Amino acid sequence: MSGPGKDPDRATPTRRPALVVGAGGLMGRALCQRLRASGAEAVAATRDTPPLVRPDGTPAPALRAAGVVHYLATSVTPGLAETHPERVAADHETFVRTLDALATVEKPPLVVLASTGLTVSESGDGRPCTEDAEALPKSAYARAKLALERELLYRSPLVPGMVVRMTNVYGPGHALRRGYGVVAHWLAAVAQGRPLELYGDPDTTRDYLYVDDAVAALAGLGPEAADLPFDVVNIGSGEATTLGRLLGVVREVTDRELTVRLRPGRGFDQPANLLDVDRAHRRLGWRARTPLAVGLERTWRALNGTAVAP
């Protein structure tokens, strides 16, 4: 990376807003709502808002003013990453342009990159992986996320950064995208009276994290964290759940008779995706609070337009 000069006329507000990039997605919407409910200013950036980087490479006002940038944007799922490398490349270029634009300002914001635990767990042995585990990703999706992590690390002398490796986030409003979000796909199938499709081995193990817990971790990261060294933190429920057990909880929550179709495993699926989440508790004071059955019930009630107590 070249060494761009600092921007001399950058204004520094007393309380800088949080910029949520990818605010149209499940976590982005929930994070904006949580920040605003707490009295913080949250600026939403989606595909429909003006670009964050001008054609000359300088930051647009929303990017320039931010105190923290939550970078949640992506155009690929694990399935799409395998078949659409051009989307992976476009995501990578956009992230790099954003970081290089931020490197030109006098006091860059903290950039919080939402990544995936697959960067390390794909090469693991089924036990929970720590943040220091060797990253040997096998899927195109995990390799793409690891490449973004390394871009942020490379620029950390100029742009403060933190990588948050997430497990499988679910919750109300999760869009149905191919190869992504088994909870959303299964609950939608139940609501529509369709068979549930189970890919691969029912003993495949995952960690399902309710969206409110995920955004609670993100909302706790403010501009003050920009003075800390570059860090990687795992965010997950800390609970291993097989697809077979998930199916049982879905059956209990929906109280429906389920038809299940077993499908062959997909190339990007891994036997286990488990993360050690102790660092998040020690450094951020955060733990997941929502049991799987409670999160699934809230998601199911939201899908059917039925209120449920928080």
C-alpha cells in the first residue's frame, strides 16, 4: 500500500457516529436499531446509498465523519463464492478502496470487520478453535474472508481495526439466499408447508448465534477501541448443535409435523464450525444470552406475525 498523505482539513466532531456498512442485511438492520435505541447516532450504508469512496479515492462525508465503521457488507454466500469468483473479487476491491480512503484522514475510525469462523474451523479437528489457531481455509468463502482480514491487518498501522469472527447468525428477517442460513430456510419451509432439506450428515455440528446477541457484541465496540492494538475476536454462542438436534428444536418450536428430505453434502460444507469464545468474554465483557429454543421461537413468531416477549 502506498503512503497517502493525511487530510489536513478533516473535522473531528465531539461524538462521531457509527457507520454501518451493509445496513440492509440481517445484522446491519439490527445493529442500527440497537445503536439508535441506546442514543447513539448510526448512519446506514447500503447498496442504494451514495458510495463511501469518491472516484478520486477520497472518503465521502459519511465515511469521513465516522467514529467506528462496522463493515458487514458482502455480496456472496458460501455457495455463491464457489461459483461467482467475480463477486468475491468485487467485494475485495471495495473493501480495499474503503481502507485506503480511510488511511488519508487524520484520525481514522475503528474498522470492525465481520468475518467468519470458517477461516480457522475448516482446518480444525472438530474442537472449538481459538483466534490464534492456524488459518487454513478450504472453501472459497472462507478464503475470501481471510483475505479481507489480512487487508485490514496490513493497514493497521494507519487504520485501526478489529476482526470479529462470527458463527452462524440467525434471527427475524434473515433473507433466503442459496447455500446460506439453514434456520431461515427451514422455518420458511415449515411456514409454507414444504419439506425441509437437510444437506449432508445430520451429525454435522454448528454454532447458532441469535442476531440480538451478535449485535450486542458489535454495539459495544466504540471509537475508544481505536487506540487498542489490532485484534481478532470470536463471537458465537459457545454451544455445539448438530443438524439433527436443530431439526428437533424446530419441530418443538413450530409444533408442526415435518417432512425432511436428505440431500448429499455440498462441497463447501464442513463437519464442524465451532469457536472458542472466551476472549470475547475476557476482553469485551460479552457472552451470548439467548438459548437456541428461545431464538428459534422468536424467529418463528416474527415469520408468522405473532408477537413474542423478549
